[in-house]
Amino acid sequence: MSLPRFFYPSPLIADEVVELPREIANHAGRSLRLRDGDRIVLFSGWGGEFEAELFFDNGIAKARIETFYASNRLPHGNIGIAQALPSGDKMDWIIEKNSELGVTAIHPIKAERSILQLSGNRLQKRLQRWQAIANSSAEQCGRNLPLKVTDLSSLKQFLAQHHYDLLLVCHHENGTKLSDFLNHYRRSIKTDSLPTICLLIGPEGGWSDNELDLFAGYVNDHPTKLQRVIWGDRVFRTETAGLALASACLAILDWN
């Protein structure tokens, strides 16, 4: 049986004793009914994990840090998703499930057709919530490098600032079949050089004409950096597209 896992938001060192934050203490003591001497796992998001012994000192939950294990349980490739803001709480589900899959980052995009509009304090609270969901998902699925939720940006800002080797734009018209493109791309790259890929997923109404023009202009300046792709004859919902395409990338490129 696997040990209970907790995200600890500060660096950890073997042989030290740390006081556990209230959220971890409540979850461990009240929800999981853990007691003195129980074994737990702590990870801080810097890579690897520590096995530790839980104990309570005058009602304060603490952990004695012990053995370090370097495994991160992630795919070898680096796949991110630039996700146009979806309506409601769909982003919660998108982050949780793509975290389980092994996606490294979610880049929220303020698209022209995004129904959800966020700014100021409301935006900051939502970003904090999304990162907390990613951290919690990492606890559950076993990864030790939580998915990173970046700041909200426009599509133009993202195209100018990203650091990926390849952008794949999910669009239901005039695109190359994803499997055909990836199989060709796999044969064309060096076997010892794994590219970093970002999937660009539009909102419920799809990418606008202005945004499609941005993609076209980007291709003119970076002809090998961006490709429009489709998935057969079907049109995915925005909350499904990234998960499906990321799964396909991992399977076709054999990064698992």
C-alpha cells in the first residue's frame, strides 16, 4: 500500500524536523486518521520526495524527514497546454486531469471568444486556486514536480514569449491529421533529442479570425515552429481537446 503523500511548500532536508502546515495537519489527522509513528511522503516541487515519520508534539503535527528518493514519475517529454479560458469551472477539471497525464504546464490564454473574463484580485484568486488543484493532483497521482499554472496572457503575448520547440494548434479546419504529422515529425528528429511541445486549445467558440491570422503570421516568421492539427472528423469540446491531444503525443512519440 502506498504511503500518504503531501505537498510541502518549502525545501526539505534529510534528518531535519519540520512543522506541518495546518492544511496538511488537518488532512493527515482528521481525514486520514494518521497517528504518531505513521509513515508519510513529503515533496516540495523541486524534484524527488522524502519519506518521513509523522508525530504530534503538544497537538502540533510534525514530520521527521528521512530517506530521499529522486523519482518524479513523469513522461520523458515536455508537453504544455496553452488553454483559452473556458466557461465556468472547466479549467479546474482541465488542470486536474492533465496533471495526472503528466503535462508540465498550463498557460491560461485570454482568447477573443473566451466567455470567462478575469482580472485583478479575481484573477489572482483563480490562479492560486488552479495551482492548488495542480498541487493536490500531484499528491494523488504520484508526480513530484507539480504541473505549473502560469499567468494569464493574450495569445499574442504567448506567441512572443513561449520557449517551446513546437506549437500544435488544435483547429477543426485546414489542419494536418495529428497522427500523420507526429509520425513524420518523429522520424525527422534526432532520437536523443526530445522536443518540447505546446498544444494550443481554443475556447468554446473556437479561435477567432484575428487569432487564426496571428497563427498564419507566426508561421511566416517561424515556418518549422507551428502546425495546425486536427483529430479525425470529430470536433472536441475545449475541456477534452488538450487531454486527448496530449495523450496522443505521448503515445505516438513513445515518451512514456
